[in-house]
Amino acid sequence: MPVDCPPVPRAPSRPHRVVALVAAGQELYPVTSASAVFGYHGPDIPQHYSFGLCAEHPGSLPTTLGAPVQVDSGLDALDDADTVLVAGWTLTPSPAVLRAVSRAHARGARIVAVCAGIFIPAALGLLDGRRASVHWELSGELAARHPRVIPDDTVIYVDHGDVATAGASAATLDLCLHQVLQEHGAAHALRVGRQLAAGPHREGCQRQYPPLPTAGPMPDSLAPLLEWLLAHLPDPVTVDDMAARAGVSRRTLTRQFTEQLGVPPARWLLERRLAATRALLEETDLPVETIAARVGLSSAVNLRRRFHTALRTTPAAYRRSFR
């Protein structure tokens, strides 16, 4: 979600503790995605987080992969968690689970619910009157069980600060990188993403992929174009240039971007250029004119205007906050 003023990163006295609450029949993808973002990235990347698992009934838990996962900690692990990741659950969580998550939230822990995990904060009333990202297959069930929640099955995640929701497990990586960006800045989030060889971080407003009318995997036809654009940020690329590169019409390219990424091609490119701008402001002392040339925003005047429209602050103020 957009924010009016970027938060100032703080160096905590201990790593921010992320605990994933798992259960029998767990899908591993959201757990491993969160572990990849919040885990160890080598000596060259600061370690701001620790990551662990807990369960209502610890032990060897079956997973959708067919191989079990060993969980040694019980619900008391949530008592000192800074972020609770509800990586998957049933539609009717037990009273013990609800009490543990409620205590964590009341203490100030952030609750991150993925896919069916949304039913835990919803049952606690934490999403009453709030918009929540929900998988389209669960949208009707959520509305029936928790009518005060405002379900949104079109966006990949929604972040309210204390509670965040991701509709599909594939959005876990995006939501976790979003948290890293908010807490430690764009440059650190970009370093973590590059270390994971992850694709460009998707904003919460981007669309969930709807169910396809045909069976089988859908090739990511935009991937070569997106990689080319990221490698040519300084160049004056137009939408017609993008369409020619992709070998499709301008209209077809716009439709593909809107359906698959939730934004038109020019908007997607601008967001990538602004992300690169933030990283350069955080990590270098380059003048704004030089940054504008490096990220393809042509001039300092244009960069300042675009930056202020997107972040409601100036490049100079942003740099002071993050350096």
C-alpha cells in the first residue's frame, strides 16, 4: 500500500523475530518464501530478522508436499514474536490458536495472514471494516463467515500495518519483501531480492492471476521484456518501443500488462525507475541530476516531480531520512 511518508529505518537491539504458525497439511511454499526473505543472506547483507516455526501441536507435521516438517515449538513461541506469519490454516481455527494470536497482536506483534490464514485475524475482529486481500476461491466463504470484513480478491496483498493479508501463497514473497522495504528501505529490500534471484517486487495493488479457462501452465510471456526493461532503465523507452520488442501491438501489450501485473506498461516502468531512485538515494551521494539520468527520468525536475507524486516527499528529504 502506498504511504505518505516513508518510515525511518531503525537498528533494533535484537533481530526482528518472525514466527510462522503452521499446521498439519501445511503448504510449504509460503513458509519457505518467508524463510527465504527473513533468513540468513550471507555476511555481506545485514541480518535484521530471525525466522522460526511453531504449531498448536508440535512434532512431525504432514505437508501438501508429502514430506513432513518437524516443528519443535508450541504456541508459546508467539509470546515474543514481532511478526506472526499465519501461513495456512483451516476455516475454523481453534480457541487456543485464536487466544495466542490475539495476545501477540495486543502486545504489538504484526499479523501477516496468507491465503486461508486470513480466517484467523478475521475471527478475531482485526479486519472488521477493513479491506483484505483474499483468494478468489475463499472470497464467498469469508463474506459468509465474517461479513464485516471487506474482501478484495483482485489485489495480491493489503497491508494495514498491524495486519497484512495476501490472497494467494505466491504473493508471500512480495508481501515479505514489502515489509523489508518498509522497515529497512528500498536498497536493503533490493539486495535481498537480488540475492534470492527474485523477480521485481510487486506492489500490493497488482492483480491476482485469475483462474485460467485452459489446463496446464501458462508461460510468462512478459518475462523477457521485463528483464530487458530493467537492463535498459536509463534509455528513453516508450510503450511503442516495448510493444515492438515484444512483437505485439501496443493495445495487446497494454492488455497483457494490465491483466498480469495490474498496471499499464508505462506505470510499471515508472515504478521500477522510482525504486531504483530510492536505492541510489539511500546508498550513494550522487546528485539528483545524475540519478535522473541513471534511472531514465531524464532530468532532476522530472525526477523530483515524479518522486513527490509517488511518495509525498522530496528526494533530499528522503535521503536525509535513510542516510
